[in-house]
Amino acid sequence: MRRAVLAILPGLGSLALALALSGAMRPAAHADAAPALEKRLARAIAEGKADEAEAAIADLSKLGSRAAVDALVEAGAKVESYDIYARVIGGLARVENPEGIDTLCRRLRSGSDLRQRSVAAIACRDRRDEATLLALLDVVDTPHLGLRRAAIRGLVVRRDRRAVEPLIGVLERNEKKAGAGAGIVARALRDLTGLDLASAAEWRSFWTANGATFELPKAGGSEGAKEARAGGTSARFFGRTLDSDRIVFVIDISGSMKAKDPAPSGRPQTGGESGPFATDSRVRIDRAKAELMKVLSTLPPHASFTIIAYSGPLMSASGQDADWRTWVKGLSPSLVRASEANVKRALAFVQTLEAKGETFTGNAVSSALLVEGADLIVLLSDGAPDEWIEEDGKRRKLGRDEVRARIRSANRFARVTIDTFGFEGKDGSEPFVEFMKGVASDSGGVYQAID
């Protein structure tokens, strides 16, 4: 083989000859490897073979060519299995080939397939190179809100001070626009800086004066900050300001919500509350309804909302009763404006809610994620999920981690923030709290205990 190469390259210098020999001696068909690996991956996904899919993903990641990255991005946008989707994201995060990194950035910046661009955004979130950070910054003001949320969340995770200036710009352009998602931008600024500033003008003034020397706190350093107000609402739910004006309230009305909590230490069993929706009851469903009616009455007219109240059937249920959808009550399948008439209708809806049944949290949140235009889900519950599915004619109870994974899967393209609120009680609350904190954390949300 060496003689053949020398014979056809008589005029090449030593460097060119070395490169030619390197190419001639390279293992089989680098250029042709990606299509074969893509077929392997597609076959493994179709057959549900996660380990084989993982091997193909690892090989595509190691190859890291333009075709290999294209194959991974397209697989991530199509695959139904969240486990394989997560492995695709991991594979893209490990690509080292400059050609592949450039392709990943290109897939994030442009293209008509928003799912593919979202996959690229999440992969860029998990990387640490300069090129992918700049790509995230380039799309932070995209009009596609799901992609924008993915990019913003990626910048918060990356924790680079260069994200602050562009985010302030996005807040300035969207703060006065109803439903533009400015509240989520304000939350990102708070999470990055640990600061609570009331408006885009205040953010701009602060950053102009201090941006050159300001150092970002460590992740979680904003815990002591007050809630942001810019672009959200002044409405509060169990003490927390809502950082959005497009909200789906997801309220647990399972049987355990009939439980009565003791008064917090230092507070009398009754009294101490005021206002048209105040309640002295310590019964969870009563407190949830009262708080929900209070927050509805304080939403600004430009805000949009809907309500999903959920429980679920026993595993022993049969027929119509076994369909979890019959245990879900919704105000509207789409967001409605917080007009006087719609708020009045919502208050009447809340008053009809009664506690019974099991806790099908995963299905309820997945339904909420289908509400077009929402960028915040407010999830209230008092117990770990207790839902089941039909498999091969048998019913199988889902574990907490499985329900959480299903919520992550349903949210992997919408990238909606989920804030969770929990009646913890005294007994058996640790698994429940872990679940609720996990659901919030997976989406960039916050968990809050209800005392």
C-alpha cells in the first residue's frame, strides 16, 4: 500500500505525504461511519434496546462529525423514551470534534424544527466551551418561547456573567408586553445574581454601574433574595410571588386533602386571617381553595390562567371510574384572561371542588403542559403520587422516580417552569418532599412547604 501511495504522489512534500499516508492508513471509512451508526441507533430505539442505543450514541459522540451530531440531534427530537433522550443529550455534551461542536451551535441557532433546536439548547446547557455559550446567548431573545426558556435555563445553569446583559435586554423589550414571558426572564436574573430588582430600568441602572466588577454568587446564592417582580404579577400564592402572567394552577383534590393540619407553633388554632377569602380551617382542601380564590382575585387583568384540579381512581376501580381523565376537573383547556367575568367563573369553579380519590400527579402535570402559552405551572399537593397504568392487561403502580421522569419527558420541549407547594404533615413526608423538590428542580422551579 505504501508503494502505491508513493507512486501516485511523487511531487508531494514530506508534510503532505505524511498527511496522505495518515489518511490512507486511517481505519475504515470515517466519512461513512455516521450513517451506519445512525441506523444502529434507529434500530435500537425502535426495538427499545437502551443499552444498544447507548453504545450507538457513544460511538456517534466520539466520532463527532457534522453527520454524527445531526443524527444525534434528530434522534433526540423524535425519540419517545426519556431515558434514551437523556443519553442523547449526554452524548452531545461529550462531543469534542470542532466540526461537531460547530454543527451543534448551528442546529441551535437556526432551523424550522423547534424540537431539534431545543435538543441542541439542552445539550449546550451541559457543556462548558465558549462556542456553545455564545450560541445560547444568540437565541436568548428568540420569539419561540419554548426555545427561549430552554436557552435562558441553560444560561442560568452555565452561570456566566456575560448572560446578565442580554437578559436585561430581553427584559427591557418584553416587560410591558402582556404574556411575553418577562417574569421568567426576571427570575433568571435573580437566580444568576442573587439580587431582587423591581424593573428592567433598575436592572439596567445597576448593571451599568456595577457590571464590570460584579461577581456572580454560587448556584443557590439567591435563596435569601426577595422574589422578583419585573414582568410577573403582584399576586402571591402561599406567600410566594408568581413570576409569570401565564399560569396553570394544578391543585391536588385527592382524599388525603381532607386531612386537618395542626396550627403552626406559636399561632392559635383559629383566627389571624382576614380578607374575603380567609379561612380559619386547617383542613387542607379548605386552605387550598381559599388560597386559590385569593390569588385569582388579585391577578392583574392582563394575566392569563387556567385551573386543573385532579385526583385519581383506585387500582381496584373498573369501567369509567378507572379512567384517570374522569378524575380531572378543568376550568378551561386553554388560558383565559383574568377579566372580571373569568375570575368570577373561576371562583365558582373552585368552590365546587371536593377531596376524594388517589393522587395522579404525573398525569395532571402532563395535561397542564399541553396548555398552549403557559410558562408557569403552580402545583399544589399533599402526598407522593399514587398512580398506576395498564400494561399487558395488568395494572402496575408507578414509582415516584418514574412519575418524575414522565413529567420531565412531557416537559422536555415546552421547558415550562414548575413551582411546587406541599402540605408536608408530620408522617411519611420525606419521600413526598423529595418528589416535589425534584419536580421543581427539573424545570428550574422552586419548592415551598405549606405550614
